Amino acid sequence: MGIGGIGIWQLLIILVIVLLLFGTKKLRNLGGDLGGAIKGFKKAVGQEKSEQAAETEEIGSDAQAKKASAKAEKSADKTGTQDATAGPGNGKSS
């Protein structure tokens, strides 16, 4: 038994009938078209994956830049508040 209850001989008979109905040239063209479609599909999937990876990388670099900017602002705020509290008008004597 072969695929789904169809034996080897039945598959060969079906193949011969298909060859007689369509001819080798038409089947060759059909195979080429099917192969081209599969190739195009794989190429499109590969491009989509690379675009997603680039977007993910871009988002990650934007997030890192924002974190660095926030850290810089915090350190600037800390030094600014320390300078303001250390001045002579704060009521503390040195």
C-alpha cells in the first residue's frame, strides 16, 4: 500500500493519464511556474524577517539612547540640587 491506500501501480497509471492529457511541455511549464512561486514566497518571507529584525534593532537602540539620556538628566539634576543646597542661603553653616 502507498499513500492513502493508493499503490505504486495506481500512481503510475495516474501519471501516464496526466501526461497524455496535458503533455510534457505544459507540465514542464506548470512545474517551472510552481517553482518560481515557491522561490518568490521564500524570498518574501526572508525579506520580512530581515525587516522585522532591523525594526527590533532600531527600537532597541532608541530605548538605549533614551535610557542614556535619562541617566544624564538625573546626574545633571543631582549635581544641580547639590550645588543649590550647598549655597550660603540654605541655613546651614559649614
